Amino acid sequence: MEALARQQRTAFDDAPTLARGRARRSASMAEQVFHTLRSAIVTMRLKPGEALSEQEIAGRLHVSRQPVREAFIKLSEDGLVRVVPQRGTFVMKISAQAVTNARFVREAVECAIAREAAQRITPADTAALKALIADQRKAEKANDGEGFFVLDEEFHRALAAAGGCAYAWKVIESAKAQMDRVRFLSVPEATPMRRLIAQHQRILDGVVSGDGDAAAAAMQTHLREILSSLPRIAEKFPAMFDTDTHNGAVT
């Protein structure tokens, strides 16, 4: 039990907490706990198969056990944890099938977002997206994979906002939880940051020029990147994956 407690403490040493994370003050305590735990799971501070201590997490985040319990339910709905009666709560291993399913949904929605953004983007939106790409280049130069991952998320979120599709982004966020873990593991080894930045730039070029088809095509190419990196990640980190299959990549 003490070993588990030490693991939970370590998991939050560098992860966003309720005090220093990006959680909005308007969000409920359960939502803030959810986002903190989701971040820790996606960035592998809480690893696939790891047991979670409700009491330890509540103590670490200085909250009661109720919001942690509610966060566990939401994480379970997103396929990130499994609550086993009489045994405990465990971080789910990565499902390759869930990753490919999420990518399919994300492509359909984000290609539509790119087309919409091409019709609605403003100069202020353009400046914000350009600034995010500039920051991504700085992260690439510093070999900051985790910083890049955050900026990648911000780029896609900002593009959805530029297209007036904030609700669509919320739908994507819920659907892509499994996909995010593979994306995090793939940067920078399986998928070089420079390649992803170039893809972001092509998406933005299409949007800014008002060419929705070009923007959507660039988005499609970008989101299919994970199809090539997934087998390599599954081979490198087999213990993190479930026993489902993805073209024979996961055994």
C-alpha cells in the first residue's frame, strides 16, 4: 500500500494539479480532478495497468474523496480507467482498436472543422494559430516533446474555435482519450515534431487562403500519421497495450 502511495505522489509531482494546472475556476471540483488525472494518464505518469488509490489521490489534490470518485466514473466512460468492484480502480491498457476508431471519428469531424475555419477565420485567429506554430518550432528546437504535445492540442482547439466549432472539439476530446496516449508516446521518436509542424502549417495555409478542400486534405494527412506510428509504438511498449489487434501489430 505504501508503494502505491509513493507511485501516486510521484505521478503528480510534475503533472498539472488543481493549483497550478489549466483547470478553469468555473469548472466543478470533479471536473478539475478529472482533467488532472486525465493529463497524468495521457502523459504516462499514471501508467497502463497501474492501480489508483482514491484516498491517496484525494489527499494529494487536497480534495474530498467524492470528486475523485466522480472523476473515476468519467475516466471510465472515456476508456481510461476500469473500476473493478471489490478490487479497485486501474488505469486501462491502450486498446489499438479504440485508437483507430477514435482516429476515424476525429478525421471526420476535424476535416469538417478545417473546411468551416477556411470560411470563417479572422485576422486575430490567424495570428493566434501562427503564434502556436512558432511556439511549436521552439519546442522542437528544445526537444521538448511534452511541451509540443500541449501546443499541438492548443492548435487543434484554436482551429475549432476559429471555425465556430467549439462544441465539436468537446466531442473530439472525449472520443480521443486512447489516441492521446499513443500520440504522446510517438513524439518525438516515432513521429518527428518537425513533420507534425509542417503538417500544421499546411493546414493553416489552406485555411488562411480560404481553400477548404486543401485544408481538409492537409488535416486528413495529419490525422492519419498515427496509423504508421501505432504499430511501432505497440512493438516498443507491448506491456502498455491490451491484447486486441491492429493489423497484427499488437499481440
